[in-house]
Amino acid sequence: MPVPSLAPGMATAAPGGGSFLNEKLPADVLALPLFDSTGEAFTLADFAGKYVVITNFLTSCHEICPMTTVNMRDIARALSAVGLASKVAVMEVSVDGERDTAPRLAAYQALFNEKSWIMAGGSTQSLAALWKYFGAPAKKEVFSAADMATLPKDWQTGKSDTYDMMHSDLVIILGPDSTWRWLDLGSPKTSQGDIPAALKAYLTDDGQKNLAAPEEPTWSVGAVLAAITQLTMAG
């Protein structure tokens, strides 16, 4: 099925889930400085000519983000298997500029024993501007002493987390011409629920429930792959 040609700002339901869009990214958003897990600097403008699958997360998440990472890993694997890895970049971008340094991102990705997708971070200011544009600004929530005493200890440091970054969950696709082409909202629904043991132990009771059966709405690997297939065929 061909992808409809939409006027800027319009959206239409995608048959596989989510919505197709056609919104040119502003120059200032494309120029926001980010970095990957090796510390190499980049901007979204550097990915002109490729489709880019992007989602938000943080490495200090107790409820949902480990499942987000499972999905992004599986998306990268699937794209590689069908020969689209050179045309589509897969990227997780943090919402936590304070804690998610390049070494922290690298350690988090190492738990998955794979580097087929990009883990990205940035300054607090850059990440706030990026996610504000995409409609998912994050808000810092400081934990009380009681919260800190009951939460699982950090998977890397073994210390109590002092805050969370509350955010909506979404996955988007950018087009080769730096347009926002697709969006899906909700919690990640994994196909098998296989997350690293260190992160499974890091989940709260609510996180364990999200792993077993996330509340609707959800987004899936299949929805992302269906959208990519239609976009690449149309393009």
C-alpha cells in the first residue's frame, strides 16, 4: 500500500499501527548537539539520506525503558536481516542529560551484548529541546527517602537512585529528507520479554508487570517494521 502524500501538519493512520506524518524538522532541532556511546558528537542533520527510527529512554528507568531497548535491538536485527541496515538507522536518545554520559550508555548497551543500534545522549538543554519538539518533554521527579529505601539499587553503581525522569513513551521515524514521517505512542510491547538479568532485577513491581503485560496503548517491533517497509517502498 502506498504511503499517502500528506500536507505538513497532517496525519493519517498507518495500517500496521501508529500514524504517518509529513513534518519538516526545524533547523534548530536538526542542529542540536548529541553524542553516542563512544562519545562521538553528531546531530540529526548528519543522518540526512537515511531513515531514522528514534525512541526515548533513560538508563535509570525502573518501569519501561529496558523493554524499549529490547524492541530497538530487535528492530535493528530485523532491518539487518532484510538488508536495510545501510538505509535505516536505529537510535535510542536519552531524556536524562545528567546521568546518561557516554560511558554509562556504553555500559547499558553492553548488557545486551550487541551494538547494532545507536545509544545517544546530550546535554540537559539539548535533550529538553529535542523531546519538547517531539511532544514528549521529560520532567525530573526527585525521590523521597522512603522511595529511595524501597527501590531496587542502580544496576551499575549499586547505589540508590535519587530521581526519575518522567516522560511519555513514543517511537518515531524520520525520513531521508529530515521530515518526521511516522509516530506511535505507548509502552513498548516486546515479542519475548527477554531483558538482561541485571535490568530485570532493577525493575519495580510495576516494571515487572509492564514486562509481562504492558498496559495499552503499546507500540511493537512489528508496527515499526511495517511503517519502515511502506516508507521505503514509497520512497
